[in-house]
Amino acid sequence: MKDTILSNLNNPAQLEKLYRSNRGPFKQEFSTLYPELKGNALADFWNERLNYESDEINWGTGREFLFVVVASLLAGFIAKLPAVLSVSEEFFYQRNIGFIFLPLLTAYFAWKNSLPLKQIAAICGVMLFSLIYINVLPASDQSDTLLLACIHLPLLLWVLLGTAYVGDKLGDDNKRLSFLRYNGDLVVMTTLILIAGGIMTGLTIGLFSLIGFEIEEFYAEYIGIFGAAAAPIVGTYLTQTNPQLVNKVSPVIAKIFSPLVLVTLVIYLFAIIYSGKDPYNDREFLIIFNLLLLGVMAIIFFSVAESSKTDRNTTATTWVLFLLSAVTIVVNGIALSAILFRIAEWGITPNRLAVLGSNLLMLLNLLFITVRLFKSLSRKSDIADAGRTIATFLPVYGIWVFIVLFLFPLIFGFE
């Protein structure tokens, strides 16, 4: 589409036709091209048109709205499958929770981006294989590889969602960063939807209880489950049709939470020393330590992705991200040394190897990000290079997810 836009830049009628047939991809490609076209009168017009933020809510086309309604109902039905099929809820949700909404979001972007049939077939093939694979793994409460597979399966589905989101330009770093920003916006929008749903739930149950109807169980079993399953689908629809709803909220959240997380992390490291807690011999503490690391990494990824969206970033913002990345390297180093210590003392297990590999990848990624942020501070590059470093590393995480999900159970004999 990029070449088509360029070749028809002086043909308003053809550009309009192209825009009306593929609004989402057109906007993405044009936004990528615009820095090179700035100054061209028609290009400036299209930039203003595509980025105009109306105060009105856009509900998209009728087909989009119908897709979202059907997908939301289907997500709720999938969430209720344990009751329909008389399957153990623990068995179903542990293995299939990612299939409730992630394939439907993938279908939404595959449809919106008009993916080639070959790419759609590949995505569907991987999803179908994963669905069968995860449900035929031997059931065991003692199997570490089963637990790891169940944890990593939603990550694989998330990778497939990203593949559908970026469309046929899998190697485009800007689109990968756009996917990360979409995830941040989706978290914000879905949280708001769930909060509003929680308030409505309380009011509804309270009002019915006043007239003698106890509907808590029915509401939780049907309305609540269907609503929770539909929330990310509705959130995606709103962020894609009304980007103005969150495109100012997400950067503000990133700017507020980055320094707060930095201060909290520094205080926490000193508190660990004072408390005498030992991640080398305390397994539960090491687990919490790694969860903290994952949370901070997510904040860094989201903040850098938001900051790299524009060149108008303050030095203070870059300093905060640089210091946060540097402190997180220290945290990662502690966690990594603790895992290596446990492997040296008690040998390799699936859990230890999975965490070791994840921490090594995160450490390597953090080092690259920190170097790029330092270069940005010294004016040798811009913060967008740090964003591109994250985007370049995303497929590496995808490969590791694939290894843990499909190869670990075979390597360790499903233990």
C-alpha cells in the first residue's frame, strides 16, 4: 500500500478510494510516509485529516460493530464452555484461558488489515495446533512443563495477535512499536470498562436486592463472565475507532509511573538489604522478585514505545527511562545470579531453565535499551532508536516462548 499511496499522491480521487477501502492500513502506511512528504500540500492535508480528533465518538462501520457484537458473544460462550461440556473448570481455564479472546482479536485485525490468505492460514494453523497440543498434554499436578506450557501459551497467542496487527510488514519496527502502544492503550481502556462494569454490577445487584431478588449468582455466572470476556474486544474496537480516547491518557500514565516505579525500585532494593531476605535460598521470594522484574520491564517497554512516538520528549523523561533501565539491570542481575546459584546447588529443572532463559533475554534487551537511551542523552541518537531496539527484540521473545511451550515437555519428558 505504501507504493500505491506514493504513486497516487497527486491523484486525490484514487487516494480517497484507497482510504475508503482500507482505512486502518491506509492510516498506518501514510503515518509512516508522512515525515518524508511533509511540505507537500496534499500530504499535509491528508495528515490533518487522518489525525483530526473529533469530540464525537465514532462507532465505526456497521460491519465493524456487528463483528464486535458477534465476537463478544462468542468470547462469552467460550468462557462458559466448562458448564456446557461438563468439563473441569480448573482443567479448562488453566489450559485454554488465552483462547477466550486472543484468537478473536487476531481475527479482528486479520480482517481489518485484509491479510493475505496464506498468512491467515498460517496463523490459524498454529492456533489450531496449539489448541490440540495444550489439551492433550498429560494432566499432572506435579508437572512443571505443563505449568510452563500453560503460562507460555497465551504469550504465543499474543505473538500471533501481533502478527495480525502488523499485517504483511512483519519486519517493520514502527508497526511493532505501534503494536506495543496498542497493548498499553488496550490495558487502559479495558481497565476503564471493567471498572465501569464493576460499578454497574454493584448497582444492579443492590437495586434488585431491595425488591427481594437475589441475583448475585445468576449475574456472576452469565452477565459477569460474558462482560469480562468481551471487555478486551470492546476495548480494542474503541481504541481503533476512537484513538483520541486514550492517546493522551497513555503518555501521561507512562510519564507519571516511570519516575514512581524508579523511586519505588530503588527504595525496594535498599529494603531488601535491610530486611535480610535472601533470593538465593528463598524460592518464594525469588518468584516475587522475578514478577517484579517482569512488571518493571513492561513499564519500560510501554514508556519507551510511547516516548518514541514523537520527537518532542524532554531530557528529564529520557533520564528517568535511562535510570529505570539501569536499576532494572541491577535487579535482573540479582535474579539471574540467584537462578544460577540454585542451578549450581540443586541442578537444572524446567522452571529454573525457563526463568534463566527469560532473564538472559531480558538482560540482553535491557543492555541494548540502556545504551540507546544513553546515546539519546548524549545527542548521538534519538529515543526512537531505543524503541526500535525493543521492536527488533520482540521476535526473539517469540522464539523463546515457542521453545518453552513445545520443546520443554519433550526435553524433560513431561515432568
